[in-house]
Amino acid sequence: MIDDPVRIVEADVQPFSLRLSRPWQSARGVLHRREGWLIRLVDAEGISGMGECGPMPEAGTESAARAGRSLGEWSSRLPGRTVAQAWEDLESDGPGPAARCALESALLTIGARRKGLPIARLLNPAAPSVVQVSGNIGIADDGLSERAANAVRRGFGILKVKLGIGEPRQERRDLRRLLEDLPDGILLRLDANGAWDAGTAADWLDCLAGMPVESLEEPVSDPDPAVLESLQARASFALALDESLPKFISMGLTSRLPVRRLVVKPMVLGGLCPALGLAATGSELVVTTTVDAAPGRWMAAHLAAALDSGLAHGLDTGGWLAEDVGAGPVIDRGRCRLFG
């Protein structure tokens, strides 16, 4: 994809550590800071590209130690290589997913700037300039209804709620209380983060029947294909693979997936191009981030546009950061404009 013959003359890696404005909670744990590295590549004509490496092992990336080691090794050997050679190296013998995402992002940025294109249009010439975005309103608790009201006022039509953290009966009460005030036409995107066994997931699906649910991500702790297929048949809405998706990819199970939707995270899948390859599965594809800093959120937004799935994507995560490394994509009235 990248055939740029100009040589790389600089590869600089810098760490970052960002405070979250509030804890990021899921059934897999609590995050208080977002840490990683930025890699900046500069070619001989002064064109630069930046990529973000934000490992999050609980989401499916390599460890922080492995990611940092890989970026250090790559940054030392890239100067003197052409951009095209670096791309070939990455394709043939790339590092773990978070490090690969950073390197790919930097190279794609240089390639896109060389052609005078947005990254989304480099990947897909027909990519739209605007994508729909869902609003993340956190966990099911006493403050859920208030956060939902704020998100609706901001223009979001799909609200994401994390389940599987509190006591199940209380979470169901919180959801029902939310629905009492939820305007018509607003849909819920639910995420259990693999907190339930098959029986609990089936009970939840029965409970959710008739509610304005758009999808449910990672309903079971053991993502057995037969169990997921049975649950999908039971649900009137899409079930989605997220954290378990890399397992299905590594086992070569993408030709017959048991659910309707895939949640694709560039940091987990190794960049934008591996994620684009999942379009061949025929599944619904939704792009989201791993609470990334600004460069990672921009890459996710360009991937969302390149996929052009027509679905709302999980790009509204910048508000979880109390500080950032730069300006990220602006979300306005549930939409993100990338260019134009």
C-alpha cells in the first residue's frame, strides 16, 4: 500500500502518561491512567508521521514491557530505510499489536501526506468525511439516567452502557429506571465485557427483550462459538465480539462467525489495515478505541470512515482523559467530521 521511495531520517519515541478525568471501569478492571509511547517518523523531505502505542493487555494487546521494547528496536533500525521498505518490514515481520499500530499509523500518515489525502481516503477513496458516533455513559449505577440525559442533549442517538460490574438485579433496575426517561428513538449499546456465564447471558437477553437495545458486546466469559451462536439466535439485536475477537482471528474462525457484529480496535488488532481486512467477513463492523490519546483517536476515526459501515462508532472517549498529548477529533451532535 505504501510505495514511498524516500528514506526515513528520524525515528523518535517518547513516553506519555495521562490522567483520566474519572476511572474507566469494566468487568475486567479499573483504569486510572493511560500510558504508552508516541513514535514520530520523519523522511528526507521533511514529511512526518506520528503513531500511538497504548498497550492495554486486558483488552488484548501485548504487555507494556514488550511494546516498549519493540518500539525501541524498530526506532533504531528504521533510519536509512525507505518508507516503502519500512512498510514491507512491518507487513512481513511486525511486532505486537499496539506497537504495530503505532508504526503503521506513522507510515500511513507519511503516505497520505505524500499524496495529499486524508488517511481515510488513502485506504478507501470513497470514504465519507463524517461518521456517526455513539455516546459512552459508563456503568449502570445511580447516575446513569443523568449521564444519559446529558448525552442526549449533546446529540447522541446511541448510548453505550457497561454491564457486569454491579449486582445483576440492581443493574437491571438501573436500566429500567433509565428507560422511564429515555426519549423515543434513543438506542442502548450494552457491553458486558465477558462478565456472564451462558445461563446468565440468556437470562439477560430475556430481560432485554422489548427494550430499545441496539447491540450487546461480549455477553459471555467463555466465548464458545456454539454458545454464542445460540445466544445470537435468541436475541433480536446484534451480539458482538470485542475482547475475544483476537482469539477468533488467531484460530482462523473468521469465515463463520457466531455473532452479527465485530468491535474493531486498531490498538488491539495491530492497526488500520488488519481491521479493514475484517470487512471480508460480512459482519457489522464498529470501530472503537482503547481510551486512546489524540493520535490513536484520530486513527480510529479514519478507520471508521474507511470502513463506511453506516453504524455509530465508539469514538467519544476523549472526555475520559483529564489531559492529552494534542487535539483529538471533535465530536459534535453525535457526529465526527474528519476533513472537508
